[in-house]
Amino acid sequence: MNIREALETAIKAEANARQRYLDMAAAAEDPESRLLFEQLAREEESHEKRLAERLKAFKLMDSI
């Protein structure tokens, strides 16, 4: 696995984790749990965006 593949895999994993947390938030039986899962989903989204930025930068450097 090269860097590009690793970043793409990591991005997919973050997206899957975010969706899992959103599903858990929707199924939460109490407000505190729902808020926790929503916060975790936002954190995963942040990770996903950060990795996407790194992938974009890598692609730019790789094309030089």
C-alpha cells in the first residue's frame, strides 16, 4: 500500500465511523447519548476533511 492508497483508505474509514456515530445518535434513547454521538460524528468529519486535504496536497506534489 502506498501513501495515496493509505490516505484513501483512512478517508473511507473516517466516513464510515462518522456514519456509524450518526446512526447511533439517531437510535440513542437519551439526549446525553445523542449529543455524545453527534459530537463524535463531527470529530470524525473533521478527521475526514483533514485527511482529504493531505490527499489533495499529496496529489499536487506527486504531479510535479
